[in-house]
Amino acid sequence: MPRKRADARRNEEALLVAAAAAFIASGVDVPVRDIAARAGVGLGTIYRHFPTRSDLIVAVYRHQVEACAAAGPALLASSGTPHAALARWINLFVDFLVTKHGLAEALQSDNAAFETLHAYFLDRLVPVCAQLLDAAATAGEIRPDMDAHQLMRGVGNLCIGGGNDSRYDARRMVELVIAGLRLH
């Protein structure tokens, strides 16, 4: 597949960012013209990159999974401690999860385009979380027996645990979990 021109890559990036914001604000059924306006491109540009709405939803989801996956090693390299990197990454993961409410219904539909996304999510993010947990355990900052998949599942459950109760603060609950991992 030939490499895309720089302007085509910029347009695609702008579309993915704009679509993600639109999905959060208005759900996945937001009019395509609204996404185009947010991205500063024409409708034809959207349809050239993403011929169907499901193509766009899948691309947004994958783009955000990739950003979350890339953040793990970057945070590990730039944070003062592995535990600090883990905590910051888990906060990004929480952001990822709470902004997916608009996508949840679409992702659970019978559309074949969405079938492999959960496995993709796990394949990309569980190893990143495991790397952060291993680094923090090796540094003697957290218990060494933490399982990345279990931690991510627990964080996910906390993020949906409050339902529509605006008093429920998922981030505060997750902070307590991360603090609880510490050895001292």
C-alpha cells in the first residue's frame, strides 16, 4: 500500500480527533457533516478516508487504543518512578474508557466490522499495563503479584460502576485502587 501524502495523513488525523470529540458529545450517530465541520474538511474527504460510519468508528477506536498503548512506554521513560508512570497511564486508560460510552452500543451491535475490536483492545493494552506493573514491582513500589488483565478489568468495572449517578467519581475510585497497590 503506498504511503499517504502528508496532507492526507493530517486530514485523517484531524478527522479521527474530530470524530472522537463528536462521538463523546453527541454519540456515534452524530451527522457526518458535523464531524467534517469540526475537522475543517469537506464531506468528500471523510468519505474518501472512511466510506462507511462503521469504518470511521473502527478507525477512531483503533486510533485511541494506539494512543493509549504508545503512552505506556513514553510515560515509563519520562516519569519519576514506575508507579507514577502506572498511575498516569491508568488515568489515560480511565479517560479512554469513560469516553467510550457513545461507542459501547455500536461496538456491541451485530456489525462484523466491530467483532475483532475487543481482542485488538486486549492485545494492544494488556501488554502495556503488564510492562508498567512489572517495572513498578521490580522497583519495589507495588505488590509483585498483580495481573494486568485483572487490573484493567477492575478499572473498567469501576468506570461503569456508577451508572448515571453524577455523584459517583470513577477517577477517585481508581486512584484508591492505584494507591492500594503501593507497598509503602
